[in-house]
Amino acid sequence: MDAIVEKAPANTVRRFELPDLDRHGGWIIKRLLNAYPHLNERQLAGWLRGLIYSNEFLFLFQEHSVALAHAVRPDILTPRTMVFEKFVWAQSPEHVVEAAFFYERIKVWAKQQDAEQIIVEEQTDVPHEMIYKALGRVNERRIMYARV
């Protein structure tokens, strides 16, 4: 797990482009279908196409991993943005270290968005310790809700 201390070569983490769907879309769609079983392949592919060039999203990939973060303003009366990890996935378990490099890029992007917080560990293959090494202190928040 100490491999996260090393920096990834700058050219390995890239923004996702439409042509990258042909190369990586198959395994990403399978993971999305597992996460969102109420949607189908066509809906998920359309959703991905729609967000690739949106400034609200940071969609990154490496050879065997992908990450998607979403910048939102959860309270219209508060000017600060929050960044939500939608997913950080490795194509297979041996590529988890590669996927961990995304957190550094997400942190930089979050600062550019004037974000106050990054919500992490929502859908990730990266262990908590590796996220902690990439981001620094990771806090836990308890949310109260009622089922309707």
C-alpha cells in the first residue's frame, strides 16, 4: 500500500473523451449496471456521453481504471461547491494502486471548483488507507434520514 507515495507519471491520468468509450466502455458499463440495476446499457451509455464534456464532471481514466467526480452546490444559499465521488474503479484488483492516483487529481480539481469538501468512499475499489494517503485526513459524517 506504500505505492501511493510515488507519483503517477503525469501523462497516465487523462480526461475521458468520446473515443475512449469504445476502448473502456464495455467494462465500465458492466460496473454501472451492477451499481444501477434499474438502468440499461443504452441509458448508461447515453448518460456517460452526456457528461463527458460537462464542466460539472471530472471524468478521468488510466489504462485499467476510471474515476468520475461531480461538482454540485447542494445549498443554493451557500456559495461553496461540494465534490462527490461517483465512482473510482479499477478494472481488476491488481489495478487498485493505479486507481488511487485519481484522488490527487480530484483534489486539485475540487480546489479549482472552490469546493469545501470531497465526498469519498461512495463507490470505490480503493481502500480507505490509500485514499487517506492521497487526500490527507478523511472525516466521517453521520446523516439522519427518514424512509418514505
